[in-house]
Amino acid sequence: MSTRDLPDQVGDLPRIGRPATGALLDRGVTTLDQVAAMSERELLMLHGVGPRAVRLLREALAEQGRDLTP
């Protein structure tokens, strides 16, 4: 599946861009709960996930009073 075929948004994940969304989907991650169980390092190791996507995910988690796993 190419990134053009991916939805802009999945589940309760914020819009982080298609490459980053595709990287999370490839890993089976479709919710902020699943993202919260990951570390920043784990996220950045995924091809397609960069600092901007991590920042947007952190902001979405912060709105719920949560953060990434240390």
C-alpha cells in the first residue's frame, strides 16, 4: 500500500502525516493508548516518523494529561 492510499487520520491519532501514519499502521498502532506505551526513541526509529510527528503525538497525549513512555 502506498502512502497515497492511507487515510489522513486513523482512530484517535492526530493528523501526523501519511508517512508517519503508515509507519504506525505497519506496527499495528491505531490509538493514542498504543502510542503512550511507546518511547520517543521507538517512534523515531520507525521509518516515516520524525520530530514533527512525535511533537504532534505528544501534544495529543498532553491534552489527555499523558505522555510517552520514558
